[in-house]
Amino acid sequence: MRATERTLSEQMRITDISIARRRKLLGLTDGDLHLLYSAKQAIDNNLEAIVDEFYERQTQIDEIALLIGDLDTMRRLRMAQCGYVSNLFSGVIDMEYINDRLRIGLVHKRIGVKPKLYLSGIDTLSDILWKYIAAHSQNQAVTLATLQALRKILHFDVTLVFDTYIRSLVAEVEVAVQRAETYALGLEAKVAERTQELERLSTHDSLTGLYNHRTLHCALRRELKRAEREAIPLSLVFVDVDKFKCINDTQGHLAGDQVLQGVASALTHCARETDFVTRHGGDEFCVILPNTSLAAANNYCERVLAELAGQHPNVSLSIGVAETGPKNFERVETLLQRADQKMYASKTLEGPAISL
């Protein structure tokens, strides 16, 4: 249920039992309420004078005068204060009375009345009311008892008002904490996203989206160890784009980038999920083909050339393939060097070529 569908007392879980407990703690009895009610007529007859004196004294305090601010606000406050004072002497403390006091606390907190200013106002009001109660009664004992009853009910009101103050402060803290947690979670997500992005940038080529030169060596070392454990062959494909500098010089770097992206697309499209396609740098690419013989690697390369011819018919590739295993295995650097040499052998040939 939303807060707007519940009274303040319901929101703060104030019940008849808790009200009785408050009254007992303050010694506020039914007899006290009866004494206050007996003085109600005298107070009501002097309400305007009481409220006038109250605000005359209160507005001498600069902080309070600034909070009130204007004539219209002062008029509304005078009317509200008349109701509050009269209600003090109603002789009844019910849920309507409780909610009225809680609203007073809520309003005072919202407009920025500090507890010290509120207590100052209660002290001023108490002083004024004592004077009128004393003037009304001819019986000194009754007067003293009524004054004590007034003290108790004002303290009772203060407990309710301050409960509202505290609740508002706690709510503000909870909102602040929630905002801080939300900000922290958002920041954490951004940091995680940025970290992931940086990690990707450190392992991937920004133009083609393929793994980069740094990642190639780690992956090749890992796959060589696995191939040796499982006694299976591994082939490494080294690819170079023919006359790439000429493409850049005559058609522009944008055309060159499109060629590199096309080569990356062909290499990836023809690869298996277990294969590892990388951009070695510049116009060179490497593909790790685990559990692949030289003949199977050659088939892969032929598919790549056919795929690229459909996208870029005027672009040719020089490809070198080196196989290692399944019995004897070369080191990473040796296998790369051999595949590179095979690629350069292909470059001596005219057009697309594969050297095994």
C-alpha cells in the first residue's frame, strides 16, 4: 500500500496501546485531560490575544521571522495556531489528535524549522498559557494541577512531533543511502563495462574484430600444448594480402580497410568454432587450425580464396601453411617462422597462391 493511502499514525505504526504507553510515561491521565477541558472556555475566549502575543514574541527571533517570510503565511499560521491551542484543551486524545500532531511535525520539518526553534516556540506558548490559566482559576491547587497537566500534554505533543522529525531524517538517510547504492552499482557496472572494453582492446584488433598479434602467441602456445597432450596435428595458416600498399596508395585507406575487413570475414566464415583467427599486423593474418592435417588446412585455404573472390574479385592472397605433430612438435616461434616462409614462397607466384 502506498504512503498516500495510509495515515501518518498508520505509517509510523502508532496504535492505541503505544499511545497509552506514552501517556503513562508522562503521567498524562484522564484527570489531567479533564482539568485542561475545564480551562478550555477561558482559553477560547482569549485565543486571538494568546496567538497575537505568541507571534509577537516569536517573530523577534530572526530565524523564525525569515521562515515565516510574508503576511499571507503569517495569516495561515495564526489560524492554524488558534486551532492547535484550542485542541490542547479539548480533553480528548484520539487518533485524529495524534495525526494532527504528526502532521505538525511533518510540516515543521519540511519547511526547515529546527528542533531548537520548535522547542523555543513550545516554551513561549507554555509561558503565555500559564498566565491565562492562572488568571482564570481562583483555586490555587486547581491552577497548579492544570498547569502540570498543560506541561504534560505539551511534552506529549513534543514526543509525537519529534518522532516525525526523526522519521523524516531516517527517510532522508535511507533515500541518500539508496541513491549512493544506486550510484555505486551504476559506477561498478560502468567500471566493469570499461574494464571489459579495455580487455577486449588489449586482445582484439579494432578494425577487423579479430584477435591481435599478442593473443596469437598465447593461443598458439596453448593449442600446441593441447595437441601434444592429445597427439593430434596442428596447422598454422599465414596469410598476406598481395599488393596491399598499392591498394592504399591508389584507392585510399578506406578501401584498404574494407579489403582487410573482407579478408577477416572470409577467414572467419570458413573457420570452425575451434579455429583461432587473428590479425598478425598490417596486411598479415594467421589462423590456428587445431586437429587439422596439412591436406585439411589446404582445403580451408581454398574455401577462403573462393569466399574472398566473391567479395573482392580483384584482391589476391599469398598463403603459407605449416603443420606440426602429431608425433613431433615445434616451438611457437619455429612454427610461425616456417608458415611465414611458406607465405613468402607463395608471393613469388602470380595471383592467389597456397604453399604447403
